Amino acid sequence: MLGDNIQIIKTKDNSIGLYDKNLDEIFHSIYGAKTEAFEKFIQPAKIINNKPLKILDICYGIGYNTKCALENFKNISLIDCVEINKNLVFNSYKFKYRNDIDEIIKSNLEKNDLIHFYIDDVRNIIKNLNKKYDIIFHDGFAPHKQSELWSEELIFYISKLLDKNGIYCTYNHSKPVLKALLNAGLIIGKTIKDNKIIGTCASFNKENILNPLNNYEIGQLNTKSAITYKDKNLNLSHQEIIENREKELKNSNLMTLSHYKKIKLNQD
């Protein structure tokens, strides 16, 4: 149904997750696929609630973020979903969520009234989207597995699609991704649960960011650790991007993160 490399697993909140054997990576938190969708994507996006919502779901997978959005937002006018694996998309309604929502997914695979599915590499899609979205979910595999999904150039294109009062949400809180968001002109915040950072949100409107990065955290983005992933023409392989970044790290005169922390510790 999903391909030989995809294994179905059950996460700790009893929702179904997936494991990619080729990448040796799970699609969702082992602690709960549905829980992760709500806490890292829906909860921070709830600050946007005053108009019909246009949502972009990057790396749809089997649709937890979209399904959770349908459950929690009553004023959605459009969801555009991007996913490279067509088997995941066309079988996503079979992974039971809630009967009415499963039916919405199933029916929109045929008629695209509310949800539009783009089945391709996001890098091929992103340049041709000409809408402004109120909410953008970015849920690709981690950069050490698929750095092409987190390049500075891709994030720049994503930021151009974000409404000036919209919000971008991701689980990713790695420094290269934060730096790319900063370079795109976004104000960056932390998604927090139980006093722990569990994700990132970003917006052009500071009022949408409840837990902004502090000066110390922003300072870390000027160190070697925050050198971004580069994919100028949006066509490099993961390995090429990683190798190019390693070269840039080696030749960089930027301060190391450990040295930055040591300086700040001594200043205190």
C-alpha cells in the first residue's frame, strides 16, 4: 500500500505513525503522531483565527497536520498540501482519524474543493505557488536526513508565501533553520511545552510570536553552528548540500558556538 520502505508503527498516544526504512527515520514523534501535530503545529497557529484561513502543509505525509487543522479550525477556506510520495497521499484517509475528517480527505482527493494536493518535490512546486497563506506547516524529515527540505533558499521561497500577518510552524529548532528564517526577515519564536522548546514559529508580525528568541539565542545564530544549508538552484542532492556545508564550516572565520557560550558565561 505505501511501498516496501514504509513500515506502519503505533505511537504512544495510540495514533498511527510511519517509519521509513531507507532513511531510518520515523515520520512522527514516537510519543504520539496526533499529539505532535497538535502541540507543534496547531497550538502555535491558533493565534491566527480572525478570517477564512489559507493553509500550506509542506510534507503532508499521511496528513496529521491537515487533519488536525480541520478538527481545530472552523474557518478554513483552503489547504494546499505538498508531498512527494503519492502512495502516502492517496492512502492517507485510510489512517483513521475521525470519520468526517477522513471523508473530507477522501473526497478532496477526487474533487479538490477544499484541499489541493501537489504530488512532487516541494522544490518544484514552491516557485509556482502565487498565493499568500495565513498558516504554513513545514514538517519534513530532519536536516541530517533530508537537508534539501531546509535550505536557506527554500525557506526564502516559503517566506514569500506567508501573509504579513501569518504564521509559520515547524518542529525544527536547529540553528541553521533558525538562521535561514532570520535571513528571510522573519521574527522567530519558540514553541514551548513544560518549559521545554519543542518547535519553532515565525512571522512578519511580532504580535504573533508569544515566546521570541532572546538576545542570547539570536547571538548563537551568528556562530558557525548556524551556517545554513545552501541549495541555490533548488536542485542539489542531500549529500551535495551536506558536503558543501562541511566545506563552508571548515573555511569559516565565524566564532564557534562553544566559544560564544564561554564568552557569555564570563560576561555574566
